Amino acid sequence: MGSVFTNIFGAIVSLFIGVWFIGIFIVTSPQDRMEKTCAPVEWMGSIATSMSMLFNVDEKTLHSTKSFFVSGTYGCKFTVWRLFYEQDWKAEQAAAAKKKAEEEAAAAKRPDAKPKQQEKSDPSTSP
């Protein structure tokens, strides 16, 4: 049995995690879902960068801290995309390629139509 502080703290953390998790599924766009899923990584990056600035670390360390979390955010988004959206994207690309190939085949079967010749006007007779 924990103290009152740990019980309240646990409840607050659980509430925040629940709101974050529900927020992921409320949005409709896959891009927004990836953004919301990986938001905690960005938040931690902002906190770490701010703390580094607060403690006056050198510029090189500050840059490496920031780039570490930027690449972590990219890795998170890439992983979410691969897990949930890659197969659908591949299927859409294959369907688009098939449709384009069918359109090209149909165009190749059509007889070429000779374009209409435009009448050339005599420049000396124009007003």
C-alpha cells in the first residue's frame, strides 16, 4: 500500500496517459496520429534541450542533445508508419501503377487521330 502522494501521482499520470492514448485515435489523419503518438518523444527532447540550456552546457553538447531527440522522433514516426500504414501505401502504389499500365495499354490500342490543320492566314490581308 503506497502513500497518498503515490496514489494521487499514479492517478494523475494514468489520467494523462489515458487522455494521450484516446487523443491518438480521435484524429482521422494518419499523419496526425503519428504526430500525436510520438509527441512524448518531442516533449522529452524539449525538456532535455531546455535543461541543457539552463545548465549552460557547451554548444556542441546542446546540438547533440537536440539532434538525438530529433532523430528519436523521426525513428518513432517511421516505426509507427511501418507498423500501421506501410502495407496500405504499398497496395495503393501497386493499384496506381496497374491503372497507369492499363491506361497506357488502352492508349496504345487506339488508332492515332490526325490533328486538324489550322488554316494559315495571310498576314498581308489581316486588319
